[in-house]
Amino acid sequence: MEEKEIREYFCKIIKQNEDISVGVAAIKTLMEIIRKSETSTIQGLDENLKQAIIIMKNSNYPVAAINSGCELFRRFITLARLDTSTIEECKEILLNRGNIFIDKLSKSRDKIVALSQDFIKDNNKILTHSRSRVVLQAFRNAAKRNIQFEVFVTISEPDKAGLKLCKELEEDGIPCVPILDSAVAYTMEQVDFVMVGAECVAESGGIVNKVGTFNMAICAKELKKRFYVLVESFKFSRIFPLNNRDIPNEYKYINPDSITDMKRTHPLVDYTPPSFINLLFTDLGILTTSGVSDELIRLYL
């Protein structure tokens, strides 16, 4: 597949299904590249996949989930490379493994939602940030169980993603209050806990998420409110930032190589250290932040 075709295929998947993660869209794109690849060597196929990942990372979508998802996908599907004698046999095995991997991803959100339900109770007031697909699904599932609760949602500048989440919640009959990003501390006194998503989870158990998440976590800890993260395990990433300056620029900005003055450019994400997070709800189970490194070791063994 040519560069333009890869970019168009990747963007088409996202546009056709707004509930799909960019990480999953990237993985499906890699599957299509394996199907259409005309290379005669395993090394050539691997180079095609690496080049495709670079193209997708430069397609004006958040890079964190693309990076972690594709890295784990390549690790998973290549476990059987040396078991075959021809490229066609190898491609068939890679595609079979890829289908198994995607099937697991399709079930991961439901597993996370199921684990979170015991924590959402009648009369709860919950604060969330921006728009997380898995958090939205958790709220919807709780509402279907006739749990009565209220959600406070940050507007989430600069793209105002929180307003979209509010509209979706209201359409489902879930009481929702949009708040200014600057009103997090004021609102924190009223809520029972915070529930957010994540773009990626670092080895330390900290998370990279929409800018403003760290502010919310600081307020939650100061006011002794629980801070929960709902996130798929394919977003576990082998990075270990110690602070926000350590986040890779490709995670913080769209096309960072084209930015002439980083200091004057607003970052898209921030890093919340593990000490501010109570629990992570994942398709691997409910984890403490210290358990993330153990799960990463298992994922990449």
C-alpha cells in the first residue's frame, strides 16, 4: 500500500465509526497492509508495518494510543514468524493472530465496564474530564441498571470534547452538568469520585491523557476524592516519564517536527503520576498503579 492509501484507509476507519479508538483503527490498518503486502520477505513486511506506523502517527490524530497499540500488536503477531517456511504461510499465521488480537480488543471495553459497575451507586455525583468512550459506556451501562447518578463534565478546551459527552449523556437521560475547566476545584467538593479515561498508561502506572487531567487529579487528592481510570490494556506503553517535561513530544503535539516554538504551543495531553491514581479498571482486571509494570512484562514476554 502506498502512503496516501494507508493514510486514507486509516482515516476512513475513524470517520466511519466515531466510537473506535485511533489505536484500534491503526491496528486494523496494519492488518490490511499484511493482507495486501507483496513483499517476498518477512523483513520487508516488517519494514512495511514500521513505515505505516510512521504515516499514521503523522495523520493529525493523537499518537499515544497509536504507538502503544501498534507496538503491542507487532509483538503479538510476530511470535510465530519462525514457524513457517514461506511468506504466504507466514502472512496467514500473522493474519490469524491479528484477528485473535482484534477480537480481544473488541471485548476489552465490555470487560472494563463490567468491572466498574460496582463502583457507581445510587445518588453518586461523578466528575469526568473531556470525552472517554469507555467512561461513556460505563455511565450508559449504569443507567440501564436504573442506577440514579449525576455527572459533572469539564468542557475540555480547546476542542470542547466535554460538550459532546454531555449531549450524549443527556440523550440517554443521564443528568449531566458541563463545567468550566477552571471550575474543577470548586466542583470537586460536591462529587463522590472522579472517573476518567486515558490515552496511554506508563510503566509506572501513571497516565497520559487530555490536558487538564493532572489538574483534576491534584484537586481530587487534596480533597480526598477517589480518582479512577478506565483504560484498555493495549494502551499500556513502555514509557517512564517522571514529569510532564518527559512526555515524548509526539504525544504532546500533532506533527511536532513542524512546530517552531514549543514554548508557545499548547500541549494536547499531560501526565498524571501514579501517586494520584487510586485504581485502574482494565480488561486485565482492576489494578493498582504498581501492578501495571507486572502486566507490561506479561504482555511483552
